[in-house]
Amino acid sequence: MGTDVEGRMFDEPLVGFARGADSLFSKLKEIIGPFHLMPHEALEAVAKRNNVPSLSAEEVGVVSYVLPIAQATRRENASMSSAPSRRWAYTRLYGEEFNKGLQRYIESILVKEGYLAIAPEVSNMFRISVDDRVGPTSNWSQRHVAFAAGLGTFGLSDGLITSVGIAHRLGSVVVNVPFESPRRSEDIHRDCIHFQTGACMTCAKRCPVGAITKDGHNKIKCREFVLAQEEYIRESYQLDIYGCGLCQTGVPCESKAPFINPVEKRH
């Protein structure tokens, strides 16, 4: 990661699986928008390219993973109050390059073994749009896919609280294997202290621009602040990237799920 930032970027990953016909994926067309891809829709172009019939939702599945951000990076970023730390910026740039490369690698391994596979986020069908009312949305939400795979629940900041916390990067690959979805909590905020007790609000206190309140996460305010950090990161760390992560560090859910049952914890 460079001479002045050493050590691992990520800790041991978590991996989960979801069924392509899981009802949650069809619900995402209502929750996020009709443009959000179903897993079998993501594989459609691959099927055409391979001159095979289009697959149904029942014939596909999703592999989702969590890359927990290393402790040294989390600690450094937790010490910041108005901008991301050096290690966080490096991980945001090079860690995400690694994450995208990992998705491509998993896809290539599956294809080599004779499967139809695609990593939607790094494909030419991936789209991010910015709605004036709700902020940025994509047609393949890694957080919701990871939720479908039983890897976590949502916090007040909209981040995914996993068994190893909320500070992470996410990736996923769709493949023509009909995995079974795990049992999921019916409470999508099961592991957020605020939603469970009405207390905490540490992530809101950590946000320099008040983008997190008891009413939730203002994605527009958040996006404006995160993008504005590009100049600071360039001048301070000589990197061309934006980032923040303040609400993911220095919080009780940084490296664990506060309300998770120990027997549910993944290793």
C-alpha cells in the first residue's frame, strides 16, 4: 500500500449465499427502483453471449462476501473528526481496486469451471444514478445483496452491520447455481443499538455535516460531503479518491454486531 502505509487492508472475509428466486430480490425493485437487477436478469447477457437459453430465477444464485477493514485502519480513522485518515483513504482507493479485482477473479474462476457467472458491479451493465430527492442509487446494491445472503442487518447510517462490524467493503457474483438463502432476521435493524433501544446515535455524532439523524441517513448531504473530501485527500495524502468512513469507525458497531446471538456469528 505504499512506503508510508503498511500492513493488511482487510481481515478474514465473510461469505454468504442467496437464492436467485429469493423474494427479497423482487422486493428490491420496489424498495430501490424497478431498475434494480434480479440475479437472473444480470446473467441474461452472459447466457446470450454463450448461446444458451435465458435462465429463470430458480436456476441461479448469488455469492456475497464481506471484506472487513483492518483494525489499524479503523483505529486511525476513529481518531479523525472532520476528514478521513490516510490509511482509510488508501483502503478506499487500493482496497476497492482489490475488491473489484476479486469479483472479476471469482467470476473468471467460475467461468473456467464451466459455469455462467457475472459480477454485476464490475460489468458493463452496472449503473449509478443520482436522484434529487433520495441521492445516489445503483442497479445492484451490494448492501442489500449481502443482507439477502444473511451477512448482516442495517444501521441508522444505512450501513450493513455484520458479525464483524460495519467497516467493510462488499462484493458479489451471480452464478447458475440455485443456492438456498439462509434464515434472516425479520428485523432489518436487528443489530443497531439505536433501533433496538432508542439510544446510541454515535454515528450521527460522528458525522461532520449532520447527514445522520434519528430519522435516518440523508444520502444527498452525505454524498456532498464525501465528494468534497477529494481535495483534502489529494493535498494531504497525494491520492485521487474521495471518502469518509467517519460513521463506520469510533462507533459501537465498528467491529461487531452489538445484538447478534453468539451462535449466529460467522467465522
